[in-house]
Amino acid sequence: MSSEFKTFQYHVNHQGVAILLMDIPGSNANVMGDEFRDELSTAIDIIAGDDNIKGAVISSAKNDFMAGGDLKAMVDMFANVSDPQIALDIANSIKPTLRKIETCGKPIVAAINGAAMGGGLELALACHGRIASDSPNIIMGLPEVTLGLMPGAGGSQRLPRMIGIQKALDIMLQGRPFNASKALELGIIDSVASAEQLIESACQSILNGLDPVKAWDKKGFTIPGGSGFFNAELGNTYNYLTTTICRDTQRNTPAPLALLTAVARGTAVPFDTGLHIESCYFAKLILDPTARNMVRTLFVSKGELDKLSRRPKTIAKAKYQTIGVIGSGLMGGGIAQSAAKAGLDVVLLDISDEQAAKGKSAIAKSYDKLISKGRMSQDKADELLARITPSADYKKLSNCQLVVEAVFEDVALKQKVFNMAREHMPKDAILASNTSSLPISELSQGLPNPERFLGLHFFSPVEKMPLVEVIMGAESSEKTLAEALDFIGLLRKTPIIVNDARGFFTSRVIAAYLQEAFAMVAEGISPTLIDNVAKQAGFAIGPLALIDDIGLENGYKAALAEQAALGENWVEPAGFKVQKQFNELGRIGRRGGIGFYDYADGVRSPSQAVAELYPQSKHIADTAQIKKRLLYVQSLEAARCYEEGVITDAAEGDVGSILGIGFPSYTGGLFSLIDTLGTSHFVSELDSLSESIGERFRPSQWLRDRAKNQINFYQ
């Protein structure tokens, strides 16, 4: 027998088991939308009401099981929901259907054939049994907290009752995915079967008499390991996690504490009451802009960029086999390493064979560390290293489809390298510069085919940082852009596209951040206080500790180069005098042993010398103002980039600011911060800072007009 549904395929097999294959039309992934919820509810009613049906198997007709909720629709929902009751209704919407699965009186098994994330795993948890495919592509998880949310389809209540509160909290608070083996070990799934036998195994478990009543619906149920606020061990766990969460998040994102509280309260009461408690906390998160901003930027926008949404559609996809990298240092070596991982052959060039070999050796050492931690096999390391050919001979670029330059930030040096590369690489191959600040149009002067030249700004460490800033020069062609994006896609990195200007987008924004910190030092605010406030604002590391780790000399050289290039039009940055003095004194950072901090034996500690150079002000520092200055100076610079046409899409700016320069993720990014504050309020705050701090905070007339007309960056 079969029935017609739009969101899944339904039939009853010869054994009397109903098979539901989720298959959301027009989507690459199954998502838990309204239509699916309603149709699933109807299907469960059919199954429960038919005495000839022994049970049901829920699986997927797509490669993955279920991705979870429809987060794209959720973003729109966030923007339009302000009523707490409506938010609570939304939070409750899927729960009756999943509860119907549990209480229908027939055993229902989830046959997990692919990724089961978020709501997908929560659907599986509502079933009476769970069997996963033995495919290595199987991943599961409840990642909601990383998006400013928490499990909202019963996951915060079912998982603790299945595997114990401590194990469940570890999974949900970290939000990291896990494979089928780990799920089996934890007791989240019951067994593993081959892909070919998955459905059959699920059916057999039903025919073998699978219990159709969940453990928590039976009298006398107790949670593994105990529950309740008066459980001494759990009490210590809750206290420890509360302290840890507050320390790590600085209370900037409410999701982790909301999740912890929902688990603590929900597991101390009957199951259905626990579900209501989950809904209450989930509804609060819906009403908080943090979740909207994080979901929009880190899931929706990033997802679109990862799909190369800005790639010109009419241009054929480029095929890469061999690329060249000029410069075998930290950046060049990282690019070579990433390309080799993507399956490409790499020619790694430097000034001498010895220097190039040294660059490859550094890559080998990084593999040795991974091997020692059990994260890479020696065979895999050997395979990757075999793809990298170190050399000083530019003739080896003759078969490269793309060449990336990664030498020092010096125009003359780069142009020399470009000319040498162009002499030997294929005429139609792409030549790219990894410059972080030098204008692409300036670097391309004198090149025979500037239309095949652009900037590919990678971030350090390249092998870990997911962002690539693609800089279009005045003559860079659409074909070059399309093929460069194909290369970035192979590396599995996220691209943002910006137009040419000194410093582009990310470097301009991070420079504004660092210069503001330098200016604060000159005002007599201690580096330790500045950095601590930055971490309270959500930055992983304070600006002065960051510049010490990077090294002050490169930023100073870039400022001098900008001064020389702009001449009379150069505007001295707010903290330039401090920057200049520190470089003259040799206080270049950790590498030199002294910077804004001292590094005796490599350990960071406050510097008495800096305290003497810039005595602490007698006035008590306004930490709230310090926080505003560090955040707002970056959003203001981003707005200037938007006004100048350097960046044309707020979503790209937000993704780039979080992935590239570590802007606090809870804000959703530079432009989301402005929209959340409200452009009018942001301009008012800037005016106040302009009066108290300096003209660098003065908003432009363009920004004032947007505030007056209530124009947001997201419409």
C-alpha cells in the first residue's frame, strides 16, 4: 500500500512495516518545515490507526538524513517575531508531532543514512530505535549553541534521559559533530548496519519486538547518573559549567546558559514539563538578536558563499592539476599545504633551492605534530609531501594553471617576481598576489595581461583559517574571478569579493582596531586593561597581545608605505606615534622578546618599561567606553568601505569580519552590529565618541543620511 505525500515517500512493505523516506522537494537537504511537520503527523496517524501496520522506519531518499530546521526561513522569522507568545508557539510547533511518534503505540525506527544534524538528530531521538549506516560520511550532532540557539525539538530533554546529563551537556554545549562509532559508544544509536542492509535491519528490529514505549514514559524511570538539583555530583557539574560558560562567553551570547538551565530544570520534572521548559528558553533565544545574527551570518550567508554564489554563471568551471606558489615562508607554505591537501600538485618557489626546501621542511614538521597526536598517518603525510616540489627554477611554472605570489609586502619585489613568473607560466594562467594591503591595480602595472591578475588574500595560519579575500583589480576579468573562485572552492575555503583599494576590507578594519588600541596606550590606559576589555567584548585575544604575536614591524612598514604612496593626502593613524616609537625602541613583539608586554622565557607578562613610557592616567578608565571604541571603530571603518564601494555586500563583510579578523561572532559581524544597534543609535554613539575621543569617530554624511532615512544594511 502507498499514500501520497509531498515531503516524503511512503509505502508499506510486505512485512507490514511502513517506510517513510524523507525527500523535501526542491532542496538538496531535508529540513524540518511546516509542511513536513504536518505530513509527518498525518503519516503517524495512519500508522497508528492501521492494525495491519506493525511499525515504521523513517529514513531519507537524499544523501543525508536531515539537516534540521529551515534556518533560512528562521532568519526571516527572527526579523518579524517580537511577541513572546508567538515565539513560544513557534518553539512548541514541532514538539506535538515528535511526541506523537513516541506515544503512537507502534515501534518507529530511524534509519540514519547520512548526516543527522540539529533537528535531524532530534527527530531520530524521538524514535524508539536508531540504526546508522556504517558509511564514513555519517555525522551527527546538536550544533545549535554555535549559532546562538539551543536544541528546540526536544533534544535538550531526550538526550540527557538517554545517555545521562553530563554526557549530553558535553555534546550540546560543544556543538561538535561525531561519527556513528562515537554515537554507538555513547548509546545514542542502537546499532550500525551496511548502507545496503540499513532499511532491512531497521525493519527487522521492529519485527523482533522493539518496545514502542520510551523509557521515560514508564513508571519508575530514572535518568542514568541521576538528576535533580540536590544531586551532589550534578550540582558540582552545573556550578562548574556555569562558571566556565560565563568565563568563555563573557555572557555575550545567551544560548549556552539557556541550554544549561533548560537541562537542569527540565530533567528535574516529568518529561512533558521538561519539553515545555525547553520551549520557554528556546522562545527567549528567538527574541534575542544574537541568534538571528549568528544564524544569518554563520549559516545562511557563509553557506551561500561556500557555494560560490558570486561566481559568474556563464563561465566554464576551471580544472586545476598544478599550481605554483612563490615564497615558501609562513604564508606561502600554508597556501602550498592547503593546495596539496586539496589534491593539487604544487611548485613551491623561493630565492634558492635551499630556501624552498626549508619551506617544505616546515610543512613536514607540521605534519609530524599531527602524526604525534594521532590526527594523521605517516602514509598520508608522505602522500601530501610528494605533491610539493620545492625549487628556485621559475621554469617549473610552465605547467601551472594558477600561480600565487606570497613574498614580502614590497611593490618593487612583487613586480620583479611577477615578471619572472609571467616569463615562464602559461599565458592564460592566473597570476595572483597574496598581498594584505597593496593595491592590485598598482601591482599589475607593466604586466602583459592584467586581466588575468587579481588578489587572493589568505589569512594566517592558512591551513586553519577558512577565509580568502578576493580582490578585483581595475582590469581583472570576470573569467579570472570565476576561475579563482573555483580554486578557492577546491581548497574548501570561504571567499569574499572586494574591490581594489589600499588595505582592501579586512586589513583596513583590523588596522583601525589596532590603531585605536595604540591610541589608548598613549592615553595612559594599560595594555592589560585594554586586552581584558577586548576579551570581555568577545574577541579571542586582545589587540595588543595580538600585535605582539604578529609582530609590530610589518604593520609599521605598511603604514610607512601608505604614507609614501599618499603623500600629502596621508592621514596619520590615531596610534601611529606609539607604533613608530615601539618600532624605534625595538619593541616589536614576542619574536623580539619585548613589545606591549615582556616575554621572559616566552611567557607574556605586563611590562614596567611600557608603564614608564606611558604612565597610567589618574582618571579611572571607562571600560564601557573602551569596549565601544574597540567595536565601533571597526564597524565605522566597515561602513566607510561600503560607502566607497570597496565592499558591496553586507553579508560578505559580516562573514569576512568573523572568519578573517575574529570579530565577535555573537554580533553577527560588523554590519549586523550596526543594524542591531540601529543606524540612528550608532550615529549618535559615534557623535558622542567624536566629542570625547576624536574626529576619527565622526560619521560621514552618507551614514547620517542612512540613519535619517532608517536604512539598514540588511533589508
